[in-house]
Amino acid sequence: MIEIQGLSFAYPGRSKVFEDFSLVVEDGEAWSIVGPSGCGKTTLLYLLAGLLKPTSGMILIRGNPVQRPRPRTGLVLQDHGLLPWATVEENAMLGWVIRGFYGPDGKHSPTDAGMDRDGALEKVNAWLKRLRIDQFRDKYPSHLSKGQRQRAAIARTLSLEPDLLLMDEPFSALDAVIREDLHRTMLAHQQESGITGIVVTHDIEEALLMGRKVLVLSSGCNRSARVLENPIRSRQEQTGLPDIHERLEELRRMLEES
């Protein structure tokens, strides 16, 4: 699915965040990214999304170099990115409106993206309902809590049925009960759809819950991928009562070495 080959990147006038960094993410895998503040977690997400370009090296998705934002990649930002003058339903429909404007050109919209407005609206409202925000479909972002705005942004992205989902701290604005519910929803969707998912988080328990593999980045220049294999999610699915203590301690040690 994703091949990062010899990636180097630095912001102008700053030290390198990545140098000769390589990583492979297989189709359908669920990954989490953790690391100290400023280590490059969000930067890597933006590179994968095509919003930033490598200084050198290459990123391939399904064998194609990432040179611009990819139609089948879904990105959920930490700041939600909702239009303040549009309702929740209108915001969630935005991706479909853009697809309708460009048509199935393969650049702004997938070549097989044709769908009428009623079909698109049905998908949007299905996700608003699944994320328990359908009762706010006629509200504007200023009338919503931060957590409700985040769920609206997630609905907007998932209604487009991406094959790669990139999320930057998607659950940070939610209270504990809603967060746990959304965790279950996202895990179920990943299993049902086989989508490839990468989640940036500062919460190591969340990293273990959401990722079968956890990429640990360092505060300095990242030259090699440190990956924690995480069987906890599969054990949780089998027994419902995983013992995560040892895995948490291992992840903590890796972070202390960052």
C-alpha cells in the first residue's frame, strides 16, 4: 500500500526531521504514530497526504508516487477544517460537492466516483448517524462542541470511502465515554472495510488500541523506523480482556529513548 523510500525532509531554515527514512505499510494494516512533541508525527502524515513534498526520496501509494493530494486518501485534521457558514450536513457533503465539480478526473476525484446527490447524501447521513451526530445536521459549527465538530469532520471524510485514512489526533477533543464509543466504531469500520489506517496520537494506550503496529518517532532526526508489533488488538477481539501492561511498558521505554 505505502512505500517510503529514502525519505528526507526539513522545513526551510530548520534541521532535518527525516533523513534516508524508509517504511512499508501493507494494504489493510492499522498503524499508530507516537513520539514527543515536534518529532514529525503530523509532518509524516502531511507527506503521506501529499500536502508536503520530500526534500529527497520518494513515497509510493499503490505503486504510484505521491506528488499531490490523492483522491482516495482521506485526511482528518486536528482543527476539523469545517466551513463556519455551512451546516453539519453541508460540511459533511463538501467532498461530494468537490467531486461533482471536477468529475471523475483521477486527480481531484477518483475515476469511479460518479454518484448522484441523493446517493451521496445517503452515505453522508449514514455516517452522521453512525457517529451519533445526525441530530445536529442542521446546526452550524459555532453551535457545536469541539468533539461534535470533530465527529462531523470524520463523517465528511469516511463518507467518501477512502482506501487510506490518515488521522491527526482525531479523538483528543472527546470526553472519555464518547472517545471509547468512537474507538469501537472506527475499529469496526477498519475490520469491515479493510481500509488502511494511520493515526497520530499522544496517548500511548490509544496507540495500542488503534494500531496493530506502532511507529515511534524521535525528537531528533528520524533515520530509521522503530516499530512496535502490537498483538493486543487481536487478543482484545478474541478475549475482550487483554493484558496490555507489558506492551505499555515496552512502548514507554521506546519513547524514553526518543
